[in-house]
Amino acid sequence: MTSTHKIKSLLLSALLILSGFAACAARAQSQTAAAAQKQTPPPGGAPKAFNVPAHETYTLPNGMRVTLVPYGNIPKVDISLSVRAGNLNDPRGLQGVADITGELLKEGTKTLNAKALAETIAGMGSSLDLRVGEDETAVDVDVLSEYGAAAIKLMADFAMHPLLPESELPRLKANLLRQVVVAKTRPGQIALARFRKLM
């Protein structure tokens, strides 16, 4: 290739690049103009009426309060068991007791180990969701209605006959400490800790 051909090729390449930049600049300018002419969205429609479904509340012989709320057309049952105890109930100087207890609960029951428990609830198309909060610990499960009675029985076993294996404590403590170290690097957690201290 002669030097003349090389120069022509370079000039052609440069023109193509410049035309690409020009096209990008024109596109950006048109987008900026479109954003400047943004229209006001239409007003929202009238809110649809919502009627709270009739519910049934009663107390079991052991003192447990039960509320049944039939709602919707999907044949599902959402079961939630709440205990009014959480992080606020940790003994003074022993933060994390409620969290470790929650993790120990996941290790199974006296009749089902953690794997069998997970497989049983998975066979119903769900999983146990345990949350430890400030003043409440809750276990939730949602299953097809055909498994409702079995899921309630499983949750009763989970809550009343936990295995709480002491052998798992070192592992769970190490996991919890690792989570605390990671949380202390997150801005949201730092702000929350500061807020709680101020309160």
C-alpha cells in the first residue's frame, strides 16, 4: 500500500469516527431537549374500594391467640406464628442471644433434623422463614391449602419441640460475629446504630 493510500485510509477512518461523535452528540442533545419538554403525568384515577375481609379470632386452651382471615381466590394458606420476644429481651451484656436462638431453631426439631425439616416443608412447596426483630420473633410459611393442616402441625413441632443443638453454638456464634463485622461497614447499619444510641 502506497503512502497516498495510507493517508486516504487514515482520513477516511478519521471522518467515520468524527461522524460517529457527531451522531452521539446530536442524540444526546435531542434527549436533553426531550427531557426539558417533559409533560406532566395524567392525574391518578379514583381509588378502588377495599373492604377488610371478615375474620375470626379465638384463643386456644393453651392461651395462644389465633386469627383466621379468608382473603383472595388462590387456594393458599399463609401461616404466621409470632412470639413477643426479640432483641430487646437479650440479657444485659449478652447481645445476640435472640439472634442465636433464632438460628438454633432452624437446626430442626426433636423428630426432624434441619435437612429433614427443610425437605418436608419443601415438599409442601414452601420454606420456613424465621425473623428475629427488636420485640418480636416470627415464623412464616405459605403453602397450598391442601397442605394447610400439615404445615400447622409442622410449625407446632418447630416451635414446641426445637432441637437447639449445643454443638452448633460455636459455628453460629462465628457466623453472627462475621455478620456484625460486615454490618459495621455498611452506612445504613452505622446510621441505625448511631440513631439507637441517640435515642
